[in-house]
Amino acid sequence: MANVAVMGFGTVGSGVYEILKQNAEHIAGKAGEEVKVKYILDIRDFDDHPEKQLFTKNFADIAGDASVSTVVEVMGGLHPAYEYTKELLENGKSVITSNKELVATHGTELLEIAEKHNTNYFFEASVGGGIPIIRPMHQCLAANEIEKIAGILNGTTNYILTQMIEKGKSFGDALTDAQNKGYAERNPAADVEGHDACRKIAILASLASGKFVDYKDIPTEGITEITLEDVRYADSMDCVVKLIGYAEISGGKVMARVCPMIIPRTVPLSDVDDVFNAIMIHGNMVGDVMMYGRGAGMLPTASAVVADVIDAVKHSNVPKHLTWTAAEENIMLDGDEKQTVMFIRTLAGADAVRREFADAEFVDNIVDEETAFLTPKLSEKEIRSRLDKIGDIVSGLRVLEI
Amino acid sequence: MANVAVMGFGTVGSGVYEILKQNAEHIAGKAGEEVKVKYILDIRDFDDHPEKQLFTKNFADIAGDASVSTVVEVMGGLHPAYEYTKELLENGKSVITSNKELVATHGTELLEIAEKHNTNYFFEASVGGGIPIIRPMHQCLAANEIEKIAGILNGTTNYILTQMIEKGKSFGDALTDAQNKGYAERNPAADVEGHDACRKIAILASLASGKFVDYKDIPTEGITEITLEDVRYADSMDCVVKLIGYAEISGGKVMARVCPMIIPRTVPLSDVDDVFNAIMIHGNMVGDVMMYGRGAGMLPTASAVVADVIDAVKHSNVPKHLTWTAAEENIMLDGDEKQTVMFIRTLAGADAVRREFADAEFVDNIVDEETAFLTPKLSEKEIRSRLDKIGDIVSGLRVLEI
């Protein structure tokens, strides 16, 4: 029998408990032995819980119990999750987490400690909730060099954009709607400003390149500036606007970015609606593959955590190292040099546009007195310098190329 | 260093060789040691090959070489692939295959032999080509009971249907086009009659249920009867026609089927076009997840084979058993009892339809003198019995519900 401790009894933690209970027999079959929750750590009281004897407020109960082989850390936040994880790994216990903040910040060190102590640090649930993504990328696409990743990594913003696209709601109304449905926090900054997606693409880019990609080095724009007019222009081009976490890996270097993008409806990512997430990966042998599913929610996220638990239990003696290491030099490429097509709205006239972009592809304007166009494919730096000369820019959005 | 033998130097075999060469350094990093091709078995001569010394026509060279730990079987067909695989597993070698025919026919016995001899029998590439599907389903969704699978599992038929839908080509013209492009064989029966998809859904249903599902027990219809009118009717309902491998697993029982289905454009599977494949899986905890990518082709399929090779090399001492066992009783449920909605075309009038299906939802007819409608949700048996009373049925297609 494998004894598991769950640290943090919030949404994901209670989901993990429920899955381990509800699918117990199935999980025992998969893991090769019974998987049982021995402790639940939470600072709150759960006196009404049917298994209230499992609860503890004392981390030392878990760290000091040699019979606990695997610990689920779903507390969120950096502290004390970091200190706890470190101590548990040093004690040789496997740690499973959904804490993207912690993985994106201290992942390099924690993976190193896990390797040193011959144990596992797994984080499938930290990206894409219930969608299998970390393991497929690391293991099933192991024969490939991963060249590109483009993902809809945040369900809240995708719900808001879907409401704007399909219901014609403004950003503000769609946000209020998302908050009322429990999809967005009262303070929605982490989602709508792209910070959540940024941590997730940083984790994926680290895995794909094998070197730590610091989320702080990834230029990040959210969707707060996206207007209904942007959405309607996209629609007129048979496209949609989505918040994309993007990474290109080449020759050991990484170019990463989080920003809203224009996506042609012919691209499968364009059909990922509401709170669903999807990640498109381009491998040098397999070409494009995409994984799609629920990127958040109690049971989907807990499903990914429990899969990691089963894997850790099966491989407690032979740890499987999902790993990246610290980069010895700066591996980040400047996004300014990336060749791209941009969709631009300006109050300047078509002549002014033509002077700078002889090959501009004009789009019928939806807003009076605006000129709308697609630039030719040029470096972002070059595009920006020409836009400065045109002036009166209303908005600019990159077009995703897969 | 891990020595690998490749049996069969056709499309997939030469792809495996190429990937192991081209991504050698990357693969060594993933596997923890260099992975080297020591033998290539083929009955043909390859005297012009730069590494012609690797080729052999003698299976005993491979079976008798203790330094070969892992063998790739991409010969296709049942014999001698079955006999070779059996002997290799009995010798303790890991065998990796893309041979869906063999896995769907003798998988149960070969998995049992692998387990007994403490070695691996992996077959990621047998379903969905380069798409990670076997391992994500078995491992990443391990916390879930898999309740439903619906997949576009055959690229040839999906290409043909896409041509019919998007270009208005007839089935015959689209088939000729697919043959000219090399997507369809001169004898296209295995693809267009659904046999290929049938073996693949049998493998997925076996994995999901843990019990062997014999492909011979799966009712299978191909796309040879699909007309442009069917496709146009679907379009008028904002749907498309796709060939679907379908399985429902419940209480240890399996209902499986291969048939063309009407799929609403709101369902992500509807956007899977051309030779791409996708598999939608419904787990009781995670909900719907979908994996999308290239279901065939030299490098995508070889990419999945090589991922299995890496996994086998890493786990040569601690085999990972992907497994199902023989079913002790008949586990197949009769599809006749399944509740479904059908789209029906008949030469009978609307009154005759209304007499049998008071709740029929009529669809504007595209062909003169036809009546077209959607049945209410009823058992297939019930629907068929009522259709017999209406008579003059032109065609009937099931509507996919996800």
C-alpha cells in the first residue's frame, strides 16, 4: 500500500481526495497497489469531514513519517510550498504539484534536488489542467526536437474572448460574466494580464529546450486592450482573437511571448472555445500535434495530479527524471527580430500606409475613418519603425503562423 | 549504448532509421545512452545504402545477438511478424511495433509473454501514427475510468471526405485523387471499408477496458456508400460527415462500432481535416480530452516508434506493462440497444414519417421528392423497426453525441 499526503485542501486538493476515493479500485489496478491518503495538511478546520482524523496542521507529521512515499502539494503560492517541497524531496519522498508559480520560479532547483535524492518531482497539472501535455511532450515526442509551441493556456481569458466573439459582449461585460460564473477571480489581473499563461509557457519552453526559461524574461501582454472592433475585424478575415503563449526553440535558443493573436479559422486552435485549453506542438519529425481539454476545474486538474501520483508510486524505486537545467548563458532570443505578419488599425489614410508598406493587404474598415491592413512578413522591429512613420495607430495584433 | 534492430525497411522502418540518425544526440540525451541501429532485417537487397553492412536477411542474427536489447517490428502483416515477436519477447528483448494488425489479433498473448519475460511490448504507433495516444490514455489519464472514445483514426478516408466536403468531389473522384497523392492504396478496401479504423478502435477499447476487444466483434461500415448529397445535407445542418471509430465502456462491458457519422461543427473533431487524425477521450474525472496530429506518414509514425524505443531503453530493467487480458466472458454490448439520433433520407412523404416519429425534426430536402429528417433519440433497434414501416429509405447516418 502506498501512503499519500495531500497538502492544501482547496479546490484541487479536495478533487485529489475525491478521485482517490471514487476511483480507488481502478487506481490500485493501475498503480499495482492500493493508494491511500494518510494525511491532509491545511491550516483550516474540517471537523465535519467524514475522515476528519486525516487532517493535520503540522507539516512535521508528514515530513517525519517514513511510511509516506508521495506528497501532493496543491497549496499554491511560493511559501511555504517551496520550503516544504524542498524538505520532502530531501527526505526522498516524491512530490506532485499543480503549482505553476512554484515550478516556474524554483523548478530548476527542485528538479535538481529530486534527481540528487533519487526521487520524483512531477507537475503535469501545472500546465493545461487535466490535459496530458507535460508527459506527452517529454516522453511521447521524445524522438523529436520541439521547434514551436503555441497554446491557449488560460481558460478565463479564453472564456472572455469566446463571449466577445460569439455573443458580442464587451471585454468588461464578458469579464463580469466570467466572475459571476466563478471562472475569473474578483481580482482578475493574473489571468487577463497574461501572467498565468506566461508561467505556463515558461514551463513548456523549459521542458522543450532542456534549459530553464525564466518567466520574467517573457514579454507578456494580456487581453485588457482587446475591443469588440478587434474581434469583428478578425471575424471579417475569417479569424478569431485568442490569447496565445508562444515559444520557438532553435539552436538552443528560445524566443517566447504571451500576447493576443489573430488566428485563422482553418487552424485547429481557433476552435478551442470557452474554458477549454489546447496546446499545439511542432516537432521536427512528427509535425504538428495538438492536445485539447479542460485546462482548469477541480476534477480535471486533480485527474492530472492523480496520474502523477500513480506514476510516482509505480516508479518510486526508479525515478523518472523530467528535467531541465539552469542555462549557463542567456538563451533568450529577442522577439523584435522575429518575422511576423501584423494586423494594424490606423487613423492615417491608405496612402500613408502604402508609402511604408507597398505590399500591405487592406481589410475593409469596420470603424469609420480607420484604415485596416495586414503588413507583409517582416521583423517586428521593422514593422514598428514603419508604423511610427505612419502614426495614429489604433491597435496592432500579431497573426499566428503554425 | 543500446543496440536496436529494425525489422522491415519500408516506409516506417526507413523513417525509424532516419530519426535515430538525424536526432541521435537529442535521443541519447533522452534515453540516457546512445541508441544505435545494429541490424536491419529485410528480404530485399539494399546494396546502395550507405550502411549496407547493417542489413541482414537472417532473423537468427537478431534473435541470437544478446547485445540487442530492443527490436523494432515494422514489417506489417501477421506472419512472420507474430512468430518473430514471440521469439524476441521470449528472449527478453523489448519489441516495439506499429503493426496494428498484429496487436489487434495477437496482442493479448504477446503482452502476456512480455510480462512473463519481464520485458516490454510497446505499440504507440499502431494507433494515430505520430499522435501520442496510447501512453496518454494509459498513463496520463490513469486516474480516470475511460467511458467513451470517438476517433478519426484513418487518414485516407478523412482525406477523401474532406475533398467531398470542401471541393464537392464525388467519392470516386476523391478516391482517385487520394490514390494519385499516395494517400490511398491501389486496392483501397482496408481503408475505405473501415477495416483499418476497426483494428485501431479495437486496440483503444482493449486498453480502456483492460480486456481484449476482438476487432471481429466490432460492426464496421466504411464510407463507400457516402454520397455528395449526404455531405450536402450534413452541411445544411452545420455538420460534417466523418468516419468514426467509437467505443463506450461501462461496467466492464464495451459497445464499439466503426461507421460514418454526422458531426456538428461545434465539436472539435469536426475540424480535423485531410490526412490528420484525432481521438476524443471522455474520462470520468477529466471530461473530454482530444489528441490531434498526423495519423500516418513516414516520419510521424517513426517518431512514435522511436519514442517507444527510448522508453524501452530507459525501462529495460523495470518493464512498464501496458496491458490488457483475455476477457473471461463476452464483454461486447449489442449496439442495437444504444440510444442514438439518426439522420434519415427517404422517398416516403412527411406524413409517413410523422406516423412513426411524431417528434421527427425535418430538414429541408436537397434532393427532389426526398424527405429528410432527424429521428428523436431512441434505440437503434427501435429506429430500424420504425424505418422499416416507413420504407423507401435512401440513407441513414448516426449523429455523434460527445
